[in-house]
Amino acid sequence: MNARINITLMTPDASVADAVSTALHANGHVVDGAPVRDLRDLAPHLGRVPVPIVLVDLDPAPHQVLPQLERIISRFPSTRFIALASNVGSDLLLEAMQSGFRRVVMKQTMSADLPGVLDRLTAPDLRAAGPSGEIVTVLSASGGCGATTIAVNLGEEVALKQKQPTLLCDFDCAYGAVTSYLGLAPRYGADHVLHYAGDIDGQLIRSTATVHSDRIHVLASPASTKTAAGEPLRFERLEHVLDSARRAYALTIIDAPRLTIQTTATLVAASTTTLLVLQLTVKDLRFARATLDALRDRGIDPASVIPVANRYVKRQVISLEEAAKALGGIDVVPIRNDYAPAIHGLNFGQTLAEAGPRSSVRRDLQELLAKIESRSGATV
């Protein structure tokens, strides 16, 4: 639980005020004074004293009040607004986020959801200290090569080591494989951060991420959320998002398949380490070499990328030495094929630390982590 804060509530409904007070009791926050009844009183109230958090009851006509609330929210950028509503459809959720709300909480689940939302929004902001976390980007040479499995399990291994959560960012707009792997049902995704018109800070990322466990938080793909509208991710503010993620988490791992080479280059340039996951096939090696050449053309040293041969078995048609030669002399790190624990983890939403703690694939991932640390000089 974070330090106690005073919260302003806007609602004309006494039963909502009582429910909010009950929910806040779980983590020590309190409503400051009597609830503000409507918009006519809210702006003057905010103008009198600094208010860190405002809870706004959108019922009974959310779409009518949101345009007026957007104007108020824009006047108070240091205040974080959370909406309360009885029915949260995709249209309302998107409109509320575009208006500047950080979260929309359903009244029916408020007692369970609101304390966690407030804790994440009021966590200490490390903005003044500057970015401090590390970023690892995981690229894939082909669909189904196992890049997501590597991303998820590297995140778990680092979190177990550091005793703090890893952020997994899923930029796969086609499938949202991270969410599928972990069996999550996120309400918010990466689009709510990348497309956000206001200030993108560490608190926005923490409050948008879906908590899988105390070791893994997920900034989900738009393809995984109920509000997915098929709109591609826009990456104009990507560098801002990456800086904010580094302030919010000690490690951010980005699962980044199917992106343009320009976006890929931006991620690689911002990352402590980049992994390029492939299988030892001619097709994957050709794609991997083309990616490395395209990065070089954009001024990025291909030696900063670690090629990873997933599902490796001895006596393959293409050896590790031949793969390294095909990639311009860059050593390829093998991850052995260990089917049983890998498929068990995938089927049950478990990491290898749970599904196969003594498996060869987990040992190889731990060795890969050691290589990353020795090459980068950073503790990840």
C-alpha cells in the first residue's frame, strides 16, 4: 500500500459514495470531505486546492458529460481522473481514455478493483531521477519460432532474481501472443498508452498494465483487449513510452514481431540488448540476415543483436557455425528443444519456472540471461 491520500469524489448518489468509502478502506485512502455533486461544483473545487485523484461518477449519461469533463481534465494536468460507471462498453472506455481518464472502474467490481488502481496511480513517480530501468527487445524471424515463450520466461527469470516485477510489452497487433500465453483477459492495452494525448508517465504505464503476478505485468496488445477495433498501433510517441517504462520498471521486455524496420530500429537503438529469435532454417536465416542488414543501413551495429536459435537439436541440417557464417559472423546462442515442459506451460498459462523448473530449456534461458548481462554490463 502506498501513502494515504485524500481523494475527491463527484457523485450525486449517496449509495455510490458509501461504496467508494468502503472500497477505499481496504488501502487507507479517504474521500476528502463531502462528495461534489456535479460538474458545476467540480471545477471550482479543483481550483481551490491541489487534488491528486478525482473519482467521477459518469452515470446516468456518460456520453453527455464526457465532453465537459475533457475540458476540466485538460485544465488540471497534475490531477489524475478515474471514472466510475455501471456499464463499461468499448465505446465508453475509448471515449473516456481519449478524454483524459486514467482508468474506468465498473461499479459492480469497485470494491475489488479500485484499491489496486489507486495504489498504482499513487506509486512514487521516479520521473525526476530520469530513466533507470533496462529494455530488452525480442524480435522474431518467423511466426511460431518461439519468441514470445522466450520473452515471457526471460521476464520471469529476471523478476525472480531481482524480486520486483518485469513489464512485458506486447506489440503484436495480429495475435497478442503474450496475453494468450499467460491466459489473461486485459481491459487496457498498449494503444491506450501509445495513443494517449496527454502526458505519458510511469504511472500511466503501471495503471494500464495488466497484473499477471507479482513478477510479471503485461502491457497487452490491442488484439487482446475487448476494445480492440483493428486500428494499428501508432508509434510516433514510442521513445517517450520507452523512457517512461524505464522509470516505472527495472526491466521492460518488448515482444516485437511484424513491425516496420523503422520502428524496429527505434526499439533496437533504445534497448540494452536485442534478441533475434529464429529456427535453424534457410527461411529464418534469410529473414534474420535481411533484418541485420537493414539495421546496419540505419546506423545500428548488428553486433548489438544476439541471434537465438530456438528449439535447437544436435545434428540439424544447418549447424550453429553455418548459421553464424550466414549472419555475417555473429555467434548464435542455442536454446534446446524441450517440448514437454514448454507445451505444458503454454497450455496452462505457466512459466517454465513453474512448468519445468529443471528443464533444459529453462537452464538455457538462464545461461542466455547471463550472456546478456556480461555483454551489456547491466544487471537484468
